[in-house]
Amino acid sequence: MKKYLFLFLFSLGFAQDINKLYSEAQALENQGNYKEAMLLYKKAASINFSKEDKYLQNLPKNDSENVEYFSKEKETFYEKQIEKVEDTETNKNIKQSITSDFEIYPYKKNYLLPVTYDFHNSEDSESTETVFQISIEKPISYNFFGQNEFISAAYTQKSFWQTFEDSYPFRETNYEPEIFILFPYEDNAIFKSYKFGFNHTSNGKDKELSRSWNRLYLEANFQLSELFIVPKVWYRIPEDKDDNNPNIEDYYGYGDLTFVYAYKKHQFELALRNNLEFNDKNKGSAEFNWTFPLPKLFYSTNTYGLFQIFSGYGNSLIDYDREVNKVGLGIALSR
């Protein structure tokens, strides 16, 4: 983060002053005076922020300092504590392992809902359970086709854990690897980007409990000030005669529409799905997520409270054809 911030400041004509401060900070760091060095690093970073950086400028000190300090401390630990070898590539290998610099980022929400409650009771499971989701993205290539596009792989895992039963069984886990290519669109004030991808979703079970499908999708991103609108359509790749969920599109439909509204430290998200059958076969779902700042007692960098409501079909693959009305409360580690 610091590197990109300095590059930005250089472009505004502050390179000379910042270089001087940065050199002095490095000299202090090399002498073991880390406290004074950190003060100079922060002074250089605070010389000037553009209007586009007002969000970073207004972050609580704990946020900006914790993120930079944690990264810096891992770098310092490698430089000061780890014995170097003669081979440069080996040193890079060791440094990457120590600093955990693998360029892996959050993709969808990462969250934990310790308690969720389904108002539609099921005979096969408890209505109260724990739900958590892990979602990561790994960039593969940039500008391969000369269009400033990004090619990435992503993986999302959502688990439903019956923590209120005696043996704490996992009722269901959905696995969702995907690969996609995202094109930014810079010539329009509202239309920001579009994305093509391939998505596989399954629950890893056998025989009659097996659920899976493969999709090709197209997604767009629009922005109206604080409001983001994300329409997405998909095409299911046909499967053979052993398809265990041939009618899954009747419940998931052929796309979804997501609205995200950002207000200060709060974010409100509404995701809608519908099969567009305007008769007695109409099926769909609505999911509402509200992420909000935690009280100071529970505060942690990039951690938020999460309130979630789901109503409809497709809350999980095993329940894709069962109506679920669920509410949950927990924490989000990304959004």
C-alpha cells in the first residue's frame, strides 16, 4: 500500500521531498531506530492526499497504522532475523513465505454467522445453525489481450454447520471454483466494467444427495454515486442423463440482480433472483446483507458486523428446491 501511495505522490510533483523523507526513514530503520523511522514514513505519506484519497485520509488511525505496521513488521522480521543464502531466487522464495506475499485477495464476502435461524422448519435438520463463507481470488494475468483486462481464478466455500446438534455435523458445504476475465470500461461515467466467467458449483456428495451444475456467465457493473448495480446472467452447460438436479434453473433462474449502497462505514446489499415464470411456477429469492462498524470493544481492522436475511429458494444446493426464510447475525471479514 505504501509503495502505491508514494508513486501517486511522485506523480503530483512531491518526489524530491518524499524521497528525502523516505531515505531518512530507511537510514533510521537500518540503525534499528524503528519508532522514529515509522514516524517519518507516516509523515511522508501524509504530505498530501488527493481528493480521490479522502477515504484513506479519513480512516481511523488504527486502520491505516495497523495495516501498514503489520506488513512492515513482517518485512523487518525477514530483513533482521532471517539468515540469507547465496542464491537470490532462494532468498525471494523464503521472503515470500515469511511475508505471506502471495497476492491472494478477498473475492465475495468472507463471513461467520454463529447463529442463523430458519423459520421454515426442516425434518432433516435443526432450524438453528452456524453458517460461514470463505472466498478468495488469485490474479493470473493482466493486459494479456491488450485491453487492460484482468484474468483471475477464484474459490468460494459456504458451509452450513449444525452446531446445536450433539455431534456438530456439517449439514452441507457448497464448493464454487471459477475463472473469469474482467474488462474495465473507462469511456462511460455509469458503466464501469463487465466480466465473463466459468463457474462450477457442487456439494461434494454422492448419489441422490449430489448437487452440481456448471455455468457460463456475463456480469456488468454500474455506478450511480453511492449506489452500485450489478446485473448477471448465466447459461447452464447441459449435463448427461445422471444429472441429479435437472430442474435447478426453475429455482435459481437464469441470472440475478444485486444492488449495493455504501453510506459512510455502512454497506447495504440486496441480491434478487427469479425464474421469470409469472404464474404458479414462479420461484426466486432475495438476500439482504447489512455490514456495519463494530463497537469499540470489539473493533478490529477490516472487520464488520453482519446482519443477513434470506428468503426464497437456493440458499444452498441441497435446499435448492426448498423454501428457506432465514435470519443471521455475525461478523464479516471482507465486503
